[in-house]
Amino acid sequence: MIGSGSEPDEDAPDDDGASRDHALADAVEQGASTEGPLPEPLMLVPPAPSTGSLPAPVLTEASLPPARHGRLVRHGTGRTVGKGFGAVVAVLALSGAAIGGFAVIDVVREIKPPVQLESEEVLEDVPDIGAMEGGLNFLLVGSDKRPASGAFGDPDIDSATLNDVTMLVHIAEDHSHVEVVSFPRDMIVDVPACPSPDGSTEGYGARFGVKLNTILKDGGFACIASTLEQMLGITIPVGGIVEFDGVAALAEAVGGVEVCLVDPVEDPYSGLNLAAGTHSITGYQALAFLRTRHAVGDGSDLGRISIQQTFLASLARTLQSTGTLSNPIKLYAIAKAVLANMTLSQGLRDAGRLVSVARAMQAIDLDKIAFIQYPTAYTWDFSAVEPSESARVVASALQRDVPVSFNPTATGGSSFGTVEPEAPAPTAAPTPTATPSTPPSAGATPPPTPSTAPTPAAEALPGDVTGQTAEEVRCAAANAG
């Protein structure tokens, strides 16, 4: 965690530590449960992330104006938008087999007591969670809880139990594609009856016309999952809640994430101050980038989701291009930094399942990882947003476990979208030299035709569904208003 300093090495191995840890790794490879006492694993202790020279921005409630998309009194929600992104890559961070069972078990020990999901029962007869029929849906929620360090205000005064980041990660059954859907925090939804999060018998009655980001406080994490299951027609058996420092710790652990801006951006609310161009951001600067709203796009929360997607796409490219996914020490540092700020569902307390989920994402092509903003339209009074007709298309793709393709002009043509970087000047292509061909000899056997596995047809998303793939490089633009 950022600013936490080095942790003492209390788990130094004894003389037979190596052989014992190989046994642990084998146990995890075979899907062994981590419930109950665990033998002590060999620790690969990464260096503590440096806090750098960036001060942690402190915002008070009074300093934040109303959200433009909703125009409501804000409860410090701008300070929490980075949390969900750590969870996305918490799965990616474990995706190399080289991390070994001993490191996974140690990472699991960092995770807080679990939360329960109603649909977890579907996991009971599933031998490989990473290859579930119809794909695996993973709910990611960022809560409005301040860190105990006080870096972002008094945790007892400024914290609010709001799910201001709500994302769904869908991993295809055949591991050929991933969809990451971001839901606007002020989206109006209908909430089904839910069990009480504190275990009481009173429960949470069905409600209608509720803002999505209020469900965590009133109904708990499982109620968010049930709401999305009802809205999308899918099953969500696993998920997690991410705390505030996760994204800063993650950005430090990967050594920085490259982002681009076509205009200079200065936002006193988030603390972001960057010149136009490309920057490698890390720590609390990365958090400021993910929190900024007023200074980019159209100044709305929808614009903030768009620039968050540019960060996520760049992060995915960084993980694949720098050898991180094949470096067990880097993987361990990333997973430990992020998961220390997470509360996972009960279904992911098993280390074997964590490895299975991670491996499902190991070899997915960047152009098959789609970051989708759930399509919405403003309500009549502009106080919130509600799902548009195109939301049915997104839900259908998730239900049928098919990849998606974006309208090429959707994101750039939106008032809250991001833009493509300036293209370099084209260079003249060399003139090809003709090579005489040799006719085949009589009776020659034609070369075999390569066979490929059938790829499901991509669902073409309507023009009002914005987003991008992990392969695309897109840039934030300053808010002209």
C-alpha cells in the first residue's frame, strides 16, 4: 500500500522451506482449498512502493461542486473512482503460472473477510471456474471508504458507503474475449428484494427508481450483484470490493502507466495537472487522473468513465508488453499491493479458483478485451441517467457469451468521449519488386489449408455505445466548457 512502508519479513523460510513450498504449489495447481490452517509459504517480499514526491490530495466535501450528470450534492464521490481499476488488474496480476501456489496463498492471506453472493451456489459443481459454461461474470465495486491514514480526509467523517465504481468483468468460456462494462454511478435501476447485509431477518425490500451507487449502503454488495443480474439477465457468482489506495498501489507496482492528453489539463478538484502530450503516471498522480471529471470531456461522470477506460487499456498493454505476466516477483508485488485493498466474495477464497480465473485471462489478445460504457440517457430533469434502448444489445452479448465490436465513430463522436492521438505523417511505401513465379510441377500435392477453431461472430454495438479495446490508444481532451 502506498505510504505504508516496508513490512517485516515474518515468514522467512526454514531449511526445508523450498520442498514444502513446491508441495503447496502442487496443491494449488490441483485446486486444493485454502480454508483452514495453511503451512507457512516462502515469501517473495517485493520492495515497498515509493510514495514519490506527489502529495496525497485532500479534498473536503465543500470543495466539490455538484455532479454535472445528475447535478446532485456530492458526497466526496470524486475521490473514489480509481478504486475499481485495481480490482480489474488484480485478476490480471495473477495470470502467469510462474507466480506459483506459494505466492497465491500468501496473497490470499492479505484479503479481508469475504462477502457472500447469492449466486455462489452455482460454483459447487463447477470443476474449473475459469471455464464456466456461458462464461464467468465478476462484479467489481469501489466503495467510498477513506483510508485510515487520513490522506483523503477523516475516515470517520468523510467516508460514505457508496458504490461509486461499479464494473462487470465477463470472461468468455473459451477464453477468447473479455468485456469490462462500466455502469454510471447515477444510473436509475430497479432493485430486487435482498437479504440484509448484516445477517438480520429484516432484509432489503424491492425498490424502484434507485440510483445505483446507493445500493451498497442500503442493501450491501450482494444486492448490487442481484440488481445487475436482474437487469442484465446473467449470473454473477464472484466479485470483490476495492478500497481507496488500491489503484495508487497498483500504479506504483507496475512502474507507471502511460496516458495521453491532447490538451493541457489542470483540475483543482482532483489535483491533476498535466501538460498536453504523453505521460507515465503512477501513485497518487494516477489516482488523480482517474478521479478527474470537471477538466476533461464534457465535465460529467460519463466523461470520467471514458478516460478511465484509456487508463485501463494502457495498463493492459503495459502488463503484456513489459514481461510482467511472466515475472513471478512482479506478479506477486502487484497482486499483493492490490488485494491488500480488497474484500473478495466467498467463492474466491479458494486459491485454486483464483489461479483458474487468472489463467483464463492469460492469453487473451488485446483487441479482444473490450471496455464498454453501459449506454444511458439523461432523465427529463438531468438529475440522473437511465439505460437506453441500446443497453439491450450489451446485455444480449453478455448473455450469449459473444465478443463485441464498437461503431468506429461512437466514442470520438460523443460529447463525453475520448479522442485518437494525432497520427504521424505518412511515409511512402517502398515499391514492391516483382518476383517471377515457378509453375507447380505436374502431380504436385497442393499445400494443406490451415484449420482454425471457429470464432463466434462479434455483436456490433449501436452508435451510442462508447468504449474501446485494450489495443487502442485514445487520449483525454480538456473540457471546453
